Amino acid sequence: MISAYTGTQVREAEKPFLDDALGPGAGAVLMQRAAYGLANAVISALRGRGQRLYGSSVAVLAGKGNNGGDGLFAAALLAGRGMRTTAVLTAGDAHDAGLAAFRKAGGYAVTLTGDNAAELAAMAGGADVVIDAILGTGAQGGLRGPAAALIEALSRSRPDLVVACDIPSGVDADSGEAHAPVLAADLTVTFGAAKAGLLADPGADSAGRVRVIPIGIELALPWPALRRLEARDLSALLPRPERRAHKYSRGVLGVVAGSSAYPGAAVLACKGALAAGVGMVRYLGPPDVADLVRQSCPEVVCSAGAVADTHVQAWLVGSGLDDSDEQQLQRARDAADSGLPTIADAGALPALPEVLAPQVILTPHAGELSALLERLGVSLDRSAVEASTLSAVRRAAGLTEATVLLKGATTLVASPFQDFFSQAEATPWLATAGSGDVLAGIIGGLLAQVGADVGRFGDQGIDPDARWAAIAAMAASIHGRAGVRASGGGPVTASGIADAAREVMREL
Ligand SMILES: NC(=O)C1=CN([C@@H]2O[C@H](COP(=O)(O)OP(=O)(O)OC[C@H]3O[C@@H](n4cnc5c(N)ncnc54)[C@H](O)[C@@H]3O)[C@@H](O)[C@H]2O)[C@@H](O)CC1
Ligand SMILES: Nc1ncnc2c1ncn2[C@@H]1O[C@H](COP(=O)(O)OP(=O)(O)O)[C@@H](O)[C@H]1O
Ligand SMILES: [K+]
């Protein structure tokens, strides 16, 4: 599990060291560890590209705070390894000790002014590696003035390798909001712990690969702001049938999906659920859709009955529902009201009551989340949701009292109790029609199997209240991995994602 923290949480954890309460110079020790980790990460990245260190060039863009200090100390270490190093001091001032070490190691420093931004951008853009150490967790808003002009020009020249020190400058460490201009990094080397803003879009767009360097504050960190499940967490959390298992003990999922206009959504949702290993799927819906479901997935049991008469452990409602099919919409409302865990997708989102419950998982994409918030009296258009995904999903979970999964390149999940998960295994090839229906099916399949198993989650440090969010995150991870597997770098179909999900489940 990757745990991520807000900038404030990390700064709080660092405080005792900076106050020298743990001995004089403890703060400087943290900075040395950070710089050493950053320099080593740069060396590995260059070597990974088959470049020799000796004679390669590095340009460090250094602000006046400790982030600039980290960058200057790291550049001093790189100069000591034979690299040609130039520092661009973006704020006139610089971290004194860092600059002294940099100069002593043979580095050349030049101060950014209103007149030389284009010239320095051209110089830095020609370096083998650019280190962005302008702003870190102490940033207030984005870059301004000459520093903004430098980054704008540098972004246009697309440097070979950009390494962000702690966080790309201009990205908010707490929220992932990005204040333009931001120089997109290939690698972000972050200190003490991952910052939440690196694991939420749009911050994640600019972060590249994220590498965490331990600096000794780890034990002082509080409960994480955001978590990401990794393969070993999934292995521990996923269900395996017991020897005496039968189809009912393994979990039955009820599916209320599809309409004459979108019958395929019902099929894809069922395929997702079956791939997730559910004991049985019971489909409720119009006869023409049920026929298609039977033909595509003969293992699904279809009927035109009512929710109250259907014995299941969890419900999936909404994928492909038509807003004119009142019978299906009523089934969706009954399911969400049943007290059973329910994943509510697409067409169900506008049909359900405003206030729900934690075991109801809503799965909007950014446009649907914008519409959902609008109904709750919050005006946030699609682009505003995309610009602040973490706070948008937090608000939606708070207002609806449901668990909310926001789909996108990074999938974010928020529980109404302020537990957050972020998964980013996916490939953009997943952005294909029907892909969300398969995700809904996987969530439903997992809800039916492990929704009631509080102990399984507690063993992995997940509160009972947070398990609905964790299940949604598990499904997003499996769906993302399945997309990558089915894609192999090329186009995928939603059916292909469902097929690959079964293989991903087996591997995990
Ligand atoms: N606190 C610690 O113990 C450690 C901190 N570390 C580094 O220190 C960083 C935080 O350092 P600081 O607190 O000095 O903060 P920063 O280095 O992020 O920047 C703060 C400085 O920039 C100015 N500033 C803020 N927003 C600005 C803006 N939009 N435009 C221009 N200038 C702006 C501030 O006035 C301040 O002088 C971390 O990101 C990390 O890189 C590491 O050295 C590890 C240890
Ligand atoms: N750029 C992207 N990169 C990775 N995954 C994406 C991207 N865009 C969308 N996805 C994923 O693809 C799925 C699309 O779901 P959705 O928008 O509901 O599609 P549909 O309604 O057509 O089924 C979601 O799981 C989402 O997270
Ligand atoms: K930075």
C-alpha cells in the first residue's frame, strides 16, 4: 500500500527535526538525505537511458526555499560525480548552505531576471537533465514573473529528462491542483512520503513516475490522507473460494442494467461481474435485454421480477439505463434503498435520492460528477471537476453520504468518512465505450463476494467504514490492469477488458 500525505502533514512530521529538538543540525541531516536520494535518482535515470554520467550536463532550477536547497545540494553531489552543473537561481535569493556547497563543488550559478528568461530556458533545455527545485511544499499558488516565463519557455522546448524535486513546482501538494505553468516531469523524487497531490489529477499528469526517498520522518507521520492499493494488497484482499463453497456462499450479484437503447451495457456489466469471480449473477430487466444477456452470458439467470423478491448479496444498478424506463429506475431505487451494498452507475446517478449511505458506491466520470454536484447545489462544471478531482470527489461523498468513485486517468475513491484511495494502473486505451460498464460489473462482483467480510479489510489496516471505498479501489485496479493487459499498447474493446480481468484476478 502506498500512503500519501498532504504537504501540511509532512511539514508537521518534519517539525521536531527542524526545531533541533532531536539535536543540533537534525534539519540539515534531513536535507542531506533528500539531496542524496535526489542525486542517486538522477544518476539511475540517466544510466537507465544509457547515458554516461561523466561529462553529462544538469541544470538545476532553484527557488529560494528548502526545495531549492535540496536541488542545490543534489547538484553539488552530481558535480562531484563529474557532471557539468548549472544552477538557475529563480528568486534572486537562494538557500545559503546549498549554494555554498554547489559552488564549492564547481557548479556555476546564474540569477534569473526579467531579461534573461528565454536565454536561460534555452540553456537549461539543452542540458541532459533538468531538476525542477523551484517550489516544494511551501508553495503558495503557482509560479509568477520570470520563473513563470522560464518554465513556459522550457516546457515548449521539451527537455530530454525532467526530474521534479519533491513535487513539480506549481502543483499543490495537498490537492493535486496545478497552477500553470507547470513543467511536466518524467520522474518526481519526493521526500519522507508521497504527497497526495502527486496521486490525484491533474498533479499526477505532471509528476511522471513517483519515487519516495525515506528521510527518517516516517514514524512521525499521521494517518495518510490518501492511499493506493498495490498488487500485494489486492492478493490479500481478493476472495478465494473455500473447499466447501457453493455458488450462494460465494456471493450473488443482482444486476439492474441495460435498456432497449443500450442493451450491451447489461451484457458488459454481467461480464465484468463474472470475471470478478462472483458465485452467480441474477439479471432483472426488460425481456429483449434479458434475451441478449442470455445469449452472451448463458450463465446469468434472468427474470423480470422485483428487487424485493430477488435474493442477492449486492446490487449493480444503472449501467445503460434509459431515463424513460420507469420500471428499471424503480428497481434501481429499491436496490439502493435495500441496505445491501450497491454500485450505482450512469443512468442510476440522477435517479437516486440525494442522500444515500456509505455502502452505496456511485461511479461518475467527471461530467456525471459535475451534474451530480449541480443537483446538490454545487456549481462545478466538468473542467472545474477535472482541475480539482480530489476536492470534487470529497465534496460529493460528503454531500451524498455515499462512497464516490471518480473515473479518469487516475481513479479516485472517497468514502463519506474521509478515506481516500487513488488507483492509476490504467492506460488511456481504456477510454472506450462500455469500459465503465465492465468496471461497474467488477465492483459489483467484489461487493457480492467480500462486502460483508469486515475482518478481511481490518487485517490490511482498512476500517470497516472504509471497506466500500477499498472495494471500489480494488475494482479500479483490476480494471486498469486488465486494460493494460488487453491493450498491449494498442486498442481494446470493453469485452476484451472483461476477458483480461479474469486473467488479472488469477495472477493476483
Ligand atoms: N522541512 C524539511 O525538513 C525538509 C524539507 N525539504 C524540502 O523543503 C521543501 C519545503 O521548503 P520550504 O518550506 O522552504 O518551501 P519551498 O522551498 O517550497 O518554497 C518556499 C519559498 O518560496 C516562496 N514562495 C512560495 N510560493 C511562491 C510562489 N508561488 N512564487 C514564488 N515564491 C514562492 C516562499 O516565500 C518561500 O520563500 C520541501 O518541498 C522539500 O523539498 C527537504 O529538504 C527535506 C526536509
Ligand atoms: N485517459 C484515461 N486513462 C486511463 N483510464 C481512463 C482514461 N479515461 C477513462 N478511463 C477509464 O475508462 C473507464 C471509462 O468509463 P466510462 O466513462 O463510464 O465509459 P462508458 O460509459 O463508455 O462505459 C473508466 O474506468 C475510466 O477510469
Ligand atoms: K519542485
